[in-house]
Amino acid sequence: MGSATFFDAFDALSLAFVLPVLIGLWKISPGQVGLLIAAGYLGQVAGALFFGWLAERIGRIRSAGITIGLMSVMSIGCALAGNINMLFLARFIQGIGVGGEVPVAATYINELSQAKGRGRFFLLYELIFPIGLMGAAQIGAYVVPRFGWEYMFLVGGIPGLVISFLVFRLSESPRWLIGRGRYAEADHIITSIEKVSPGRHLDPIKEAPACEARTVELANTLQSKKKGSWKELFSPVYRTRTLIVWVLWASAYFVANGINNWLPSLYKTVYHLPLQESLRMASLSNVLSTCAVVCCALLIDRTGRRRWAIGSFFIGGLLLVGLVMLGTHSATNVMILGSAAYAVMGTTTVMLYLYTPEIYPTRIRAIGTGLATSWLRAASAAAPAIVGLVLAKDGISTVFLMFAGMTLVGLIAAWRMIETTNRSLEEISP
């Protein structure tokens, strides 16, 4: 599942490292660049919504396998696109797969975890996503100048077909199986986990003389007879959680993906750096982000989700304001402060994949996570397009000031988060 998440991240960022070539090759304007970046994220909105719903119906594994196959096939389609219109269409369809994979995978991994140390367990898995972004950055900086832009998409597409086959062979989430009344299958998976990892269990199982008794107890706790519906996301228990997490996703990803997707093109078009240097400087932000996420994974169970998010938005905003005050005329300032701000915000973007499945019960976990991540896709689609317009009209300083303003929105939402650290999923979400 982690290898699938790696190529999800790779495919999401691959266009950013192709654009500096296509801008000159196809004579693309800043507005068209923004729309082309937005195409993938618009597809991701549809994918997150549809596959979040589908994962509640047919299971986490089958849904994830379909998404990985779709995004891999369309990555190859991007390599074969001969003009901006065809690339726009291919990126949109690929985005449906990309948008569906991560929330379904996050739900699956979360449901296999236990309360104690869940943050570290999950974020060490989720670390694969920024490693995928870093891999796309490093591979893009090497492959695109030497072999051509098409090979960037082929590198992301061909391995994904193999991974799709392997994902279909994984065991289903026992929590989902219990919710569907498939107790024997769930019990078999739980028993296999206990055999491989002695002492590991799925909350809130207690000691019992037989596997059947443990499974029935878990079934009762999960309220398996109660069917989930998207309407429950707006019930009195979950309404506030839902609205807050939507704002968190939108604000964090507006900043993070707005910066990350535009940096290679900014270095090339605004600061007029050579292609290879532009790509190399842009790749630094993903290296820093990966290091920051490692720190987050090791500390998140000590600091808590809420305090980490508050600190991330606050520090990220300070870095962006500092960049504007020092001056955006220097590519070095942008590389240092802009990349640092992205790295700080990157920890929250990853942490939200941990936090969002925690605040919903099993019956609506996938659809709640999918709907929440659709806001990240919408924000990620809007940000590049808005950056293109603001850049052309008001200049680069206004772009980073806009990002700083969005961190304030996220900070206000983070203040209202509930704390989920070291609590079982069933305790957090009745």
C-alpha cells in the first residue's frame, strides 16, 4: 500500500517538473499553466468523492486497486499526449485515480492500527508520500533535461501497473469486514496479525477465551448493524468536526501545493534560471519536507495532533511573511524561506491523513476522509490557477502574501480541533 502511495505522490507532482519544458515547447501562458496544473486536481476531487463512497460499498482493497490501475494507465497516456488539450484531459482522468487512492489507503492503514502509538505508526507509513514527492523532484531534475519530458510520466506509470496487481492480493480491513457482517473473514485476519506480531491487536479487543468471542465483542463496539451515510457527517456529533477538517485540508494544501507546483516554473520564468538549476532548486523543498515529516512522525504522539497543527500554521505563516519583508526579488530568498514554509506546512498535510480517519466511525470513515480530501483537491486546483492570475497582475510578492493569509485561516481552524492522540478509534467516534 505504501508503494502505491509513493507513485500517487510521484504522479501528482510529475507535471510540475515537466512544465518548464512544455512552457517553451508549446508556448504556454501563465494562465494556461495554472489551468493545466488544476486539471489533475479537479479530477482528484471527483476521485476522492467517488472512491470514498465506493470503499464503503466494495471494500478498501478493491477500491484502492482500481484507483492505482487508473492513475498508472493515464500516466502513460500523459506521455503520449501531443498537445495541451490532450494533456489536460489525460491529467484530469489520471487525477480521478490519484484522488481516490490516498484517502482509501489512509483509511485502510488507520483501521489496521491500535490506539497506542498510532500517530507514529501511521505517519511512518505516510512518510512514503513526501518521499514520493522527493523522488519525483530528484528523478525529474535528472530525467527531464536528459531524456525528455515524456519519460517522466512513463517512470510514474509503468511500475504502478505492477503495484495495482499486488494491492489486489492484500487482506481486507477487518473493521470494514465486521461492519458488513463478515465475521469469519475478519477473525482470520485478526488472528494472522496476532500471530505475526505478538501483543498487537485491534482496539478495543479485550482478553477472551475464543476468537469468536473477541470478534463478536468488536462487532458490537463498532455498531456493525448501523449503516453509514454521508448525511451522518453533518449530524450533531460530527458536524463541527467535518467543517473544521474541511478548512484544515483546504488551507494547508492551498499553501503547500500552491508553492510546490509553481516553484520549478517560478525559478525558470520569473528568475530566469537555467532549466537544470531550476529543477534542482525546486527539488530542495521536497527534501526539506521529507525531513520535517520524519520529525513529525517521531514527535506527533507526544505533542498531539492539535498542537502540532497550530504550530505548523503559525511558523509557516511567519516564514512567508518574512519572505515578503526580506524581498522576493532574490531566488535564494525564495529557495530558503519558501522551501522552509512548504516543509513546515507539509507536516500538517501529512498529519491530516492521520487525523481525519480518526474522527469518524468505521461506517463513514472512508467517505468522510474522501469528502475531506476533496477539499484539498479543490484548493490544490484553485491555488495554481489563482497564482497564475496573481503573478501576471500583481507580481511574486503578492503571491507569497496570499499564501501567508491562508495560513491564518488554517490557524483559526486548528485551534478548534479535538485531540485524538492515543485514543482508540471507537472511543473517539461513537
